[in-house]
Amino acid sequence: MLKIVVTLTLILATVSATTVQQCKNKPFPLSVNVQDCEIPPCVVYKGLYAVMEVHFLGNKNNIKSITASTTAKVLGMNLPYALPEEVSNVCINLLYGAICPIDKDEDVVYKFNFYVEPSFPEITADVTVTLNDAQNEPIACFVASCKIRKGPTAVRDEYLLDWTNPNSL
């Protein structure tokens, strides 16, 4: 029964997977699903979260801690982007009942919620996401091309009413 559930999960993950690039000399995840995107560049909106599910295998036994880190390649420069602890701590963001420690060949999915800062410029950037163990050894790494666009919050401000001014009603 467990084999059937795992097989169905793998099939569903593969069907909705987003095309991403492999990092040089680092393990590649089984699949990556960027919400609402199959073929890059994936459009992400300023002031909102880009949601990704990273499906990967443990590469050794008893991995107690996994940390996500990101960089963005912009205008030929790799710029690090510090993630808050509640996002970078992979173990607290594992889906489907998985928990750390994880073991070699254990099949897990990490839900990565990446906040797109309103101050980001509206450009296309290659975002590298790396999952490292406590010894800073890579477990999985991929590059997703993201097109940053103005979010819906800018439009919303035009429709706000000034309740203190009766002439605006």
C-alpha cells in the first residue's frame, strides 16, 4: 500500500513539475514545482510569496538539520538573499508528515515560501536554491528563472476610500 501511495505522489509531482536547471556539481532534486508555473521564466509578484515545492532524496543517513539558502543572479552578479529562519529551516517545512532526521534515499518534499520584496526591481533573475546539511554539504540544488513583476497591492491602493473625507465617498 505504501508503495502505491509513494508511486502516485511521484507521478503527481512529475506531472506538475516546473522546468528548472541543475546546479553545477551538486545533487539535483527529484522535482521542483513553482506554483502557477511549468515553463520558466516563472512570474512572481512583488509583495507576495512565490511558493515552491522541492521534492528531494536524503543523501546520507540521520540528517538532523537542513538549511535552505538562496542567491539571485542579476546583471551577471550572484547576490545572496538571507531567508528568515521560518523559511530557511527545511525540517519545519517538510510536507506529508515527514520529519527530521531523514535518511539516505528517504523521499521528502520541502515547501519553500519565498517572499518577493516590494523593493525588488522588475527584472528576470536566476534564483539558486540550495539545501545544505549541518556540515554545509549540499543535499539538493536548482536554479529557477523568475520574472519579477509589480504585485496587486499597487493597484489596490487606487481604490481605497478616505473615510475621514466625506467628499471621497
